[in-house]
Amino acid sequence: MKIACLGGGPAGLYFAISMKLRNPGHDITVIERNKPDDTFGWGVVLSSETLANLAANDPVSADAIRAHFAYWDDIAVHFKQTETVSTGHGFCGIGRKKLLMLLQDRARELGVNLQFETPVDDIPALAKTYDLVVAADGLNSRTRTVFAEHFKPEVDTRKCKFVWLGTHQKFDNAFTFIFEETEHGWVWAHAYQFDGDTATFIVECSQETWDKFGFGSMSQQESIAVCERIFAKYLGGHALMTNATHIRGSAWISFPRVLCEKWSFDNVVLLGDAAATAHFSIGSGTKLALESAIALANYLHAEKSIADAFAKYEDERRLQVLRLQSAARNSLEWFEEVERYFELDPVQFNYSLLTRSQRISHENLRLRDRNWLGSAEGWFQEKAGAKKGTRRAPMFAPFKLRDMTLTNRIVVSPMAQYKAVDGTPTDWHLVHYGERAKGGAGLVTIEMTCISPEGRITPGCTGMYTPEHEAAWKRIVDFVHAETEAKISCQLGHSGAKGSTRLGWEGTDVPLPEGNWPVLSASDLSWSPDNQTPTAMTRADMDRVRDQFVASAEMADRAGFDMLEIHAAHGYLLSSFITPVMNNRTDEYGGSLENRMRYPLEIFRAVRLVWPSAKPISMRISANDWMGDKGITPQDAVEIARMLQEAGVDICDVSAGQTSVDAKPVYGRMFQTPFSDRIRNETGMATMAVGNIYEPDHANSILLAGRADLVCLARPHLADPYWTLHAAVTLGDKGVTWPKPYYPGRDQIYRLAERAEVIAPIEGA
């Protein structure tokens, strides 16, 4: 096969090597516009997993690369005059120029033709003279641009500015992060050794800080001089160096996140940064390039045609790339918004940085550095008010709101049961909530309980508007208090435009086949074309509903609930005022966010007046309508939370979506946690995180990173009422309280867990 590789970086060279190893008869030419020893980066980082893949593919080049690695195990974070060091991270780095030289030597040895200082002006013409063209021409790929209508690239230019520098201050003891506050804002550096006397030193800051410094109008040397001044105490007298003198100006750039809809066209295929980029903060760009080169070579020899090979290559590698890009996106967004974390204690800041990509979990950190994580857990427990010296996972830290103290940070989320009779909870609810309270959660929140018959979502929804309701709920609350350590919260709400629908398992938000009752909303906008058109609330309607919320709150207090939550999310009545997707009013309750918040805040203030001052109130909001600028955005949610905080709401239950059938949510692990994180760290308000949280690791990482104060789990508690007690067993924590009749089961499950821990290492020996 006659093959042209456009681009002489790691991707193109390693693909050529891989193809020659599989068939020495291939005629392969690598075409590079720059000189052989030109390189505009400094060092690259590879993982042990990537090294193993390289060794399996080509032991010769892998051994050569390994011989020039710099290794380190620690991460050091300098923040607020404090250095925090954790170990067990296992990095290795090599100079980009050295890597290129080694790959060039190996390619020549295998018979690859290397052409340098050879620009390609007519890529379509070149493609006609080769059987295969591999476009490994980098971040600014000309091939991708020429065939843009086929590859359909999406280039997202990110917020921060950065410049890639080097230094002879080796930073040879740790991968080092440095955060410095300057007269123009915060500036930070990523530094790591890559050979015997040189380290990469990437300087980064926000656009605002960059503008204030005037970096855009500086020469490279002027820019470097400023950076040397900022980081002088860490450079030990060493200079910062650039190898980008070919670039005009200061050489600062913004990172472009690249992803293409298609990676191949005809006989042309994209490889490496030409196809997709991963932010430098997780050091995976070269990893992606090398492993993609191996995969492409494998498929070109395994499949019957180039088209089949391209399809298999793209199918496999796209999944891996998306996974790494997701982690890289999390990481780069953390740095983009890092200024919101500068109020954190250095312990929590360090933990937040280490777990920013979500690739490193809480227990993974324990495997890496048990001592550091233990000290961080101790700090969290002491800050939470636990006894000094307590070393437990963050989910088992106490939490206090007003006079209510929770034994741990796990919350059973509200989950509709649709089992009420005329709004009255039944024995089903007694057993359901009783079991989950016995299961060890610190707080159990009941399903949305409606303030009036017409405020119900379905005929099976619970209510709090008759003496029978109050008595039935008191029976449940009394059981929880008598038999468990859990606290119990009453969530009050009104269905609004989403009311008068069938039970959940009969269809979500589907109108009743008969017996529908009229519904109210902020505006006369139906939830969907199949749902009835609501009546836009008049002031008299608003007064009546406000008074119903107040009466229900008084009943909830008499029933003994420890906490109250007002449901203002998910498109129900109060949510319909907040979101512009459902509110087209032209009076003082429509238009601006301040106006749209007016009625929900009126409800809260009226309820707060009758709810005991010792008991807290939360409000649940939808922090993102997933509708872009047409709906509530995460920035809007911060402003909503500020208004709630100023009004006296104790904690914000941060959910998202369910306000429009046209919403396009982006799902994933802990996918709503970033909204909680942003609210908590930009306003200082306590938050509850929800949304696809299902492992103890999730809960502990959210809490210790300061992304929320409480963690809510819904579906996991449906599958396992004893989720918290079982999590304690998994973590080896015996400080949780089991119901006394269950002690034999407790003892057995801990015994079996301990036995499994002993047996596992023996079997693996």
C-alpha cells in the first residue's frame, strides 16, 4: 500500500512505524512542513497503561522511549502560602523533541521515507496519488479544513489563556501546580520535569487577568519577564524559556477543543489532534494519538477494505476519545472556573484539584496515598463538628442546619410513590419511608406532597390539606423518630400545568383518560400538546395558593417533620413562574428574573413566618432548563440561589430540567453536581447535589471537594433501602447505627466483608 502521512508529529510517525511492523512492504512517506528538530512544545506525559500498549506494539521504540523518561510519583499544590503534597500518582514524562527524534530514528530504521520542510499545498491532488492519506497534521489541521464539509469539525475555543514555556528549574520532586494571586488577578502554572535538566512550565490565567496584564500587546520576552516575576520564588533563579519564536506576539493562546463528526472521507483519515483534542491539564493528547495510531494500523490489516477499516477505527477510538475528552472537559472547566474555589481551605482546594476530571475517585486516592486522604478526611470531620481525631469518610460527617443535626450527609431524595388514597398516605408509605430511615440515611425527604386536591400531579399523589393527611403523616414521622436516627423532611408543592395526569407507571405526564381537574400555571402554556391548557393565575389565585402552602406547612409542623422543602423545580407551579420557558406574563410576575422570582419568594416568606425558627427550610430548583438562553441557565441559577439566600432559605436543593418537553439534557455520572458546585462556591450557600449519584465514591468526592453539603440519592434507595448501611460495610466503617433487631445481620455482613478482604490478596498471590 502506498501511504502518505501528513504531519511528522508523534501520531504520524508512530502510525508509519506501526504499519511497517505489520507489513514491511508498505511504501510510506511522512511529510512534514517543519524541520526535523523543530518542536513547539516542551514535555509530554504518558501513563503506565500507554507504555504497556507501546511495548506490546513495538518493544524497540518503547524501550528507547522508556530509557529517556523522567519519573515522579507526587503532586505538589502551592496555594495560599501552603504546599500540599500527595503521592502515588505515577507519572512519567519525556521531552517532545526527544520523543520525535526517537520515533524518527525508528521510522527510518524500518524504511519509512521522511520528508521535512515539505509543505503540501494541494491535499486533494495528493490524495489521488496515494492509496491512503493519514492526516496527522495537528491541532490546526489543513486537511480537516480542506475537507470540512465531510469531516464537519466542531471547534470550541475555551476561556482561559495559556503559554507553553520551559525552565531549567527541574521540579523533579513532583508534578507541581502553583497558584499565585497578583495585582491583576490569579495566575497559575502547571510544571513537570521531562529530562535531566528541564521542565515544562505552562502559565495560565483567565481572559480578564490576561487583559489587565496587557499580555496581548507584549513581545514574548516581555511576557516571559512578567511570568518570571510572578513565579520568582518557585523558579530558584532560573529563567523561563520559549521555543515558539516563530509566533508573533507573546505566544499566549486559548485552547481549542476539537471534535469531528466524521474522521474519514474517501481514502483520507484523521489521526491525533486533527481528529480530536484533549486539554493539556490531563496530559492525554499524545496518549490518544499513539493509541489511535495503533488501532488504525490494526484495522487496516484486519479488515477487507479501507472503508471497513476506517469504520472500525472510528467506532472504537471515538468512544475512547469521548471518554478522555469528557474527563479533559471536566478538568479544563475546573481551571476555567478555578477562581470560584479560591475561598476553599488548602486541604479542600487540593482535593478538588485532584478529583477535577472525575477519573480519580475518593477510594482511588486512598489507594494512591492513604495517609494524605486520611488527614483530609480528618480535616473534613473536624470542620463538620465531629470529635477531634475522627477519621471517617465525608459521607459520615454530621451536618447542622439551624437546630437540626444530621448524623450523616446522605439524603433519600423525594420519589413519587403514587400509592396515596385521596391524598392520604397509607401503610405503603409507612413501610417505604420507615425502611429507608432504618437504612441509615441522615435525612429522608418524602415525595412531593400537594397542598390541595387540584395541586396533585396524579390521583395517587400524597397531600397535606386535611386532618386525615396530617394524622397519617404524623404516624410515619413518629415511627421514624422512635426507631431511627434519621431526620425527615416534608416536601410541599403544587403540580401546576403538569397536574391531572396518570400514575407514573401508566405514562409520564399523560393526562387522565377521564376525570381531569382544571390546572393552574404562571401562564396559559400547556406542558405538551397532549396536556390541557392551564389557567394563568390571577392575584386571587396566587393568594389562595399562598395560603394553602401556609396551611400545609402548619400541618407539617404539627405532624413533627424536622425540615420543610418547597418544590420550585421541574416545571411544577412555582417553577412555572421562575423559568421563561413557562412564563410569558407581562405583569410584575413576568419578564426579568427578579420579577419571575417574586411569587416563589412570596410563598417562601409566608411559609417561613409560620414554620418554627429552629427548623430549616430548603427550596428545590431547576438550575438548568437545558434550553440554552431560552430558559434558565446555570448562571441564572446562581442568581436564583442568591435571592433565596438573601430571603433566608437555609439550603438549596439543586436539581435541573423537566421544565420543557423540548429540553436536551446531557446525562452522565453526577451530571447535575456541577450546578450545585457552582452555586455553593459562588454564593457560599449550602447545597444538596442530586442526579445519577449512586456510589459511595460519588458522595465522598462531592462532599470533600466542596461541591455540595448533602448528597441526594433517589433510584439507589429504591433498589436498596439500606444503601447507607451497606456503603458503610463497603468502606469498613462501623460507626453507623443499625436497628437493634438487625444486629446479627450486621455482624455477619461485616464478618463476610472482612473475610473477603483477607481472601482476595491470597487468591491474587
